[in-house]
Amino acid sequence: MKNNINLLLNLLIINLTLLSCEDPTSKKNKTNKNVEEEQHKIEAVLNVNLVSESDLISLGFTKDLVNRVLLNQPYLNFSDFLSIFDEFDKESLFKKVFLPLNLNTANETDFRMIPGVGDKMAHEFEEYRPYLSIDQFKREIGKYVDESEVFRYLNYVFVPVELNTCRETDIKSLPGVGDKMAHEFIEYRPYSNINQFRREIGKYVDEKELKRLERFVYLK
């Protein structure tokens, strides 16, 4: 009996030792993996300025509405976007399609239009202005919600970038801006005025896309 007790104690000590020696980076990797898995479970919200005809048809919109949405792209302010979908249930619709809001200029009422964002969180969105980068938003709002919820919010908001000083990673965080366009933004620095931005970036995109991109930038 005494031998059995000693054996059990020894096994317990070994298990506790193994647990205490577990590599902390392994725990971190597991956590990151879990967050990534949660993020993949979150259905992406379509950006109304980037949707295609097939995207809109897949949402069950009528042909007339599809044509109206596409005809009015790009939407440069939130009220224009809302007017197109005036007859829809906004809570349900905005889980599928949205116009990302400028974190530094949108009002609290517009923030509350984001599904799952109530009065308290809309207030917190405003509380930390001005945002200098999307990383700042993640850090500050991450004090109140978990990482998967912060990731979900990124479907709905953006932080405009100062053309002459922003990092390439900040440019690539903008909706629908990839590596090539981020490179072009930086290529023509320094910008002396916004007309220079229009002229240089207009070499690569059409007028509609240029208007969409201009919404994301400013100069000091």
C-alpha cells in the first residue's frame, strides 16, 4: 500500500514538473492559432465600394438594386450609402455589406450602426481619437473586447494615413489597398498637395478608384 502511495506521489510530481517546464512560446503559439481559427470563422463583410455584381446577387439583391449600388460607386460618405439601402433592416444588412467608417471623423451615431456595437463601445471608439494607426485602434479597443471581436471591427473602420509620414503597413491596412498600391503611395513622396497625389496615383487607377482612395489619405 505504502509503495502504491509513493508511486502516485512520484507520478504527480513528474506531471507538475512537466507542466511548469512547458515552453511559454508554445502556449503563445496555441493562443495565436486559436485566434486565427476564430478569425476565419468570422464571415467577411463586403465593402460596398469594392463589391461586384456577382457579390450583390449572392446576397439576394434584386437586379434593380444591384444596378443602383454599382452605379453609385464609390460612396464617399456614409449618408449616401445609407440612402441606397433605406428600406432594408440595417442590423441584418450590415452583417453582409458596409461602407468602412473613418475612425477619426465618423460620429457616434454612425459607429452604433456597426452590428454588435452599442452605446458604450461607440463611445470608446471616439474616446481614443485621434488614431494615428489601425494598430492603435486594436490596442485601445482590445482593452474591452477579445481579439476576434477586434478583428471583426476591422471590417467596419479604417484610420486615414498621412501621405508623407505613414508606414507601408498602415497603407496596406486600408480597405482594398494591396502591396503594389502601397508601394506607389510611397514612391511619389514627398507630396506637396493632394493634387499631386491625384495626378500620380491616377496613372494606375481610374477616376472612381482614385476617388475611393482619396478618402483614405490626407496631408499635414
